[in-house]
Amino acid sequence: MVDRRYQKRMIRYWAREEAKANAILDRVLESEWFDYWHTHLDWMGRGNRHVSDRIAVAAGLLRLLERAVTSEREDVQCWVTLAPDTGQSALFLHSPNPRGTPWPYPFDGVTWDIAPPDWLAPLLPSTGLQPGRWGSGESQRLLMRVRP
């Protein structure tokens, strides 16, 4: 059980962090190209404290993903990684770029269309996002992208 005061404080905290990330995303989406650009919602790793905070981080990143996808940039790949340490969870943007990094990003080693964990399933719309898993053991990450 989470203390109500803690919960209210964290709701405000996550709203502020998501607002900052939205402001950054607004500026970044004006860029001509992306080379694995990413931003973290939980820079301080506070989502590791409680499952409700982990859910808040995932929900915020998925909302950022939706915003990036609806930005009408057809040449941009967008995906979210959800790591065991929420401070490492991030939204990624990638496009053809002058640095020559692989485009489209191949997602080597990712197993797609997995059953999402119970805590994540309610956050996913019935269609549209494709859940995946990359890595193993403690370094395992969940990935969410728009279904190709």
C-alpha cells in the first residue's frame, strides 16, 4: 500500500517530468534528422521505488511515443525502451542521417509480439503498438514500437 501523501507528491512529480519531456520533444521534432536521439522521463531513477511509479514512467513514455508518431514525420522511427532501472527507460527517434548509421534501425535480437507483463498490458492500446523483448537476464528490456 502506498501512502496517499507520497502518491499525490509523485503524481505531481511525474506530471512535471512529462511536461519537461514534452517541451524537449517539441523542439527536437523540428530537427532535420536523428541519430538514435533519445530522452529519459525518469532521469533520477525514482520509478524504481514502487510499481505505481514504474507504471507512471511507462505511461508517460508511451504518451511521448504517441506524440512523436503523430507528428507527421514519415521518415522517423520512434520506439520506447523500458528497462529494469526506470532511469534507463527512454523514447528514441531515428531517421536517415549524415552519420550513416543503419536506417531503418534493424532491431536485431528483438523478439516481437510478446505478451506484455501484467503491469504494462493495461497501458497498451488493443492495436497499434507492437511489444518486444531484447536481451536476457538483468539486462532484458521491453520495447514498444508502432506496428510496421
